[in-house]
Amino acid sequence: MGGLGYFPGDSFLHRANPILKLFLALVLVTAIFAIPSLIAPAAVLVLTFLLSVSCKSGRWMLRIIRSMIKFSLVIFIIQTLFIQTGDTLIPLFWGLRITYQGVMFSLGFVLKLIASALPLALVLRVTKGIDLADALNETFKIPYKYAYAVASAMRFVPDFADEMKDIIEAQTARGVEHDTKGFVKKARLLAPICLPLLLSGVRKAEVAAISAEMRGVSNR
Amino acid sequence: MIKIEKFSFKYKGSEKFALHDVNLDVPAGAFLGLSGVSGSGKTSLLYSCCGVIPHFYKGDFYGSVRLAGLDTVETPISELSKIAAIVFEDMDSSFACTYPEDEIVFGLRNFGHTKAEAEEITAKIMAELSIEDLRGKLIRSLSGGQKRKTALAAAIAIKPKVLLLDEPTGELDPEAKIQVFEILEKLNADGLTIIISERNETLLRKYCTSEYTVTNA
Ligand SMILES: Nc1ncnc2c1ncn2[C@@H]1O[C@H](COP(=O)(O)OP(=O)(O)OP(=O)(O)O)[C@@H](O)[C@H]1O
Ligand SMILES: [Mg+2]
């Protein structure tokens, strides 16, 4: 999941009003889930990709889509197994089966999931958190402290991704295979990472919050 | 500037005292170095000087700590933070922004400066610390020394009376360590009261004008 978070640039999207960007992203996400047709997520996917290209981030967007697809495969499989109504495509063990309806529904669901994550990822890439905080505070009169909390969360996305990479590398150095193709195996390897990541995340967030308070974030 | 009397502190949920019966008087203009083994309470003492303890870290608090005459327990953090600035040991997590210049502007605007004023002061401070070349570079891509200077610049921009630094040279190479201490020496000469925790005894003795060894026995 490397490459999440702000990336410098001076494209049209970089310079656009932060609130406008966030609003448009939310409109797209809402459209995906409000319009029953699968044309909506497909259109959002294409539109977001074109927008990414416009700010020199096309290649990055493809990478994000690829890792989203990997991530979604697990969801797709679980989803498919849960839907046991409809015409059997492949019968499995213990009376379980893969059905046509199950596959179609899960495909649609995963497509919506991927499409809805992309606009937000793009907004994160072209917006400085601190600019969004200023805009939220000035336009909507949201107390700066809370506006800043949003910015701070955005500021931590790349750190979080980096740390995950560090831990995976440390495990790889100790001989843990992360390139494995099996999903269950991969999930079992990732599980022990989650706790240290969460704990260090909490500690970092604590320092970040205290540091912001000591620099007057509540005074504004 | 800071007066600590019969001060003991035990973190909530902890069995033993992190600081025990500390008596310390730091006059204005001091450049005090804190030494002590790992776990002796240097960080806790710095936290106590600026009100991070007990405002953010709760626990059993005995005795009194006064910052510029203000009792740190009774005075809200919004007041204490105008007097004392702190540079955290984990500075990576303490940055609020993506760029060094934004980081300095952040505190200034919070303390009531307009955007234009904040940008003017930022330019001045970056020139003073010779970090103008860091403008437009992502903080996360900077070297340890460059990050330290950025955190330092952000801390002194708001013109505190006291500057607290928690092992600010930890991971730096010897040359960068000296650079940081030379900046501090100049700030101290201009009247800033400084308290710093530092493992390197040689540097501590060379630059600090007084030393306090923290023990939690
Ligand atoms: N948040 C906390 N909760 C509970 N106990 C803590 C907390 N922070 C520190 N302590 C404890 O308080 C004592 C003093 O810790 P402190 O971090 O102040 O020491 P230090 O001198 O800064 O150590 P180091 O040189 O390793 O940074 C230690 O025993 C530590 O375990
Ligand atoms: Mg410490």
C-alpha cells in the first residue's frame, strides 16, 4: 500500500479548493452506492483514472487499483461463499456451492468497493491536510481543533504505510515469506503485524495530539 | 523561571514513581542539561516543566511545579504553552504538517498571527537556522538533522520563554549534534531559558551552563 498520502505537484487538482475536492469525491462515492447500475462504479473508475493522469499520477493510480484488487479477492471469495441461493456453478464440499448469483453479486460489490476508494485516495494525494483544515475552519466555521484532527489523520497515512512496509521487511529478513500466493497464509502472516502497528499508531497519535496542543491548536 | 518543590509523580496505572522528591530551581536565562540513565525520568521531568504532566499524562501528583510563577496543575495548557515550548523525542510523530514551512506557520497562526505575519516570521526563522533550502521538501524525506532543525524552528517561532528539548541529537552524527548545540547556545545568549536532556556527557558539559542528574530512587 505504499504511495498513499500527499504527493507534491502544482497541477490543476493540486491547486483546487480542498473542500471542493473532498465534496466531489463524496458525490462520486455516493453515486456509486445510490445508483443501482454497475455503470456508476465503472464510470467513476474511468473518471478517477483520467483525473489522476491529469496530475501526473496515472501510473500511481494503476498501482493503487492493483493492490485494491488483491485486497478485494479475499472479500470476493468470502462474499461468494456466503451467497448460497441461485443456480449452481460449481458444487463444493459440505454442501457448499458457488452460485451464479453469488458470483455476480460479489463482483458488483467488489467493483463498487474499489471504485469508491479511488476518489478519496486521489484527494489525499493532491491535498495538503493543513490546507483542508484551514478551509474547513474558514468555510464551515468548524473549530480549528477538529478541522485539524482531519488534517492530522491525513498526515499520518504515509507514515502508517511506511511502518507497515518496515514491519513486513523486518519479518522478511527473519525469513518470513510474504510473497506467498495463498490468501489464508498471507492473512495469517499479516495478523501479527496488526497489533504492533496499532499500538505504535496509538502512541504516535498521542504524541501528535499533545504536540499540536502544546503549539496552540486549541487557541485558534 | 521554573521552580519545582517536593515534586513526585506516578503515572496512572504504574506501580512506582517516575519522579521522586524533585527539588529544582531553574533561573531565567539558564541552559540546563539533564543527565541520567535510561528510565530515570528525564522525559517525565521535561513533561512536568511545561504541563504535559499532569494535563495529558494523568497520575498521582505531589508537591508543586511552577512555570513563570504559574502553578502547572491549575493553569490551563493554553496558557502554559505560550511560555514553554517542547521538542519531543519522537519528533517524527510530533510534526503536524507535510512541509517544514507549513510546520512553522502552523504554531504561529494558532497563537494568533495572521497568515501574512506568520509567513514573514517563518522566512526569518528559516534564514536564521539556515534551513531555507528545506522549503518545498517533504518533512518525511528530510534527514534526521534537518528534521531536528525544523522541529526546533517550529518551537522557537512562537517566542517561548522556555525551550524544552528531549534528546534532540539522539540519532545525529557528531557534526549535526554540534550544529544543534551551537544554535541552542545562540538562542540562550539571546535570553531563552533552555532545558535539554542529552546522553552525550561531553556535549552537555561543553555547552550547558548547569547540569542536573535525574534519579528516580
Ligand atoms: N506513559 C507512561 N506510563 C507509565 N509509565 C511511564 C510512562 N512514561 C514513562 N513511564 C515510566 O516512568 C519512568 C521514567 O520514564 P522516562 O521516560 O521519564 O525516563 P527517561 O529518563 O526519559 O528514559 P530514556 O532515557 O529511556 O528516555 C520509567 O520507569 C518509565 O517506565
Ligand atoms: Mg526519555
